[in-house]
Amino acid sequence: MRPIPTLILAAGLVLGGSAASATDADKKHDPRAAFTESDTNHDGFVDHEEYHVRIVEVFYSADANKDGFLDPTELKALVFPDDFTDDDKDQNGRVSLREFLRVRFADFQKVDKDGDGVLSLDEVVIAWEGKGK
């Protein structure tokens, strides 16, 4: 069983693997910065819609060869690539957007500790810190 994931762990929602400056590289591992970027309506929470939009952005940013799948090399650009080890349901060695979303939305449910359907900054930071240990 994989460790408790977080909203940010899908490449920090800011994504690893893009051609990024040092500042962007630092932000990809900062759950607070990634949370702020993901909270597009600035209400202090990340809801399902904001999360979905961000995760799709992460997927397509990580898809370096633009074939619509993440291969093992592209997965390694993500912050926690091992989250997908058991989730290649069709066993073809690459992760589709559907597989990626399934894993990340399961993460959302695990991180939403109070079950209110949105992620707070505290929930995200606690999960991020727990995952990194």
C-alpha cells in the first residue's frame, strides 16, 4: 500500500519536469505555493473542479512527448512517481489520463480528512509532510 498522498504530490500540482527556473523548481516542492496556485477562486480551499483542472494540467505538462500517456521516464519527473506503480491497470507500461485521474482523485479523498469535499491548506501540508517521511 502506498503512503498517504496529497493534492500536491502529483508533481506538486505545479509539476516537475517542465523547463522551470530555480524559483519554479522550489515551488514544485512547496505545498503552500502549489496550493495557492491551485486555489484559483482564492477562497482558501481547493475544490474538486480546481483540483481536476490542476491535475489535468500536471498530466499534460509531464507528457513531454505529447502522446497522451505518461511513460516511465515522464513519470519520474513527478514528485511521487511510485504512486503509479500499481495503477497501470492495462499493464502497458504507461499511464493514461484516466489512470492518472483515478489515482489522484483517490488521493483527494484520503487527504480530505474532515470529509467536507474540499482541501484546506492544513490538510494538504499535513499530508505532504507525512508523505515525505
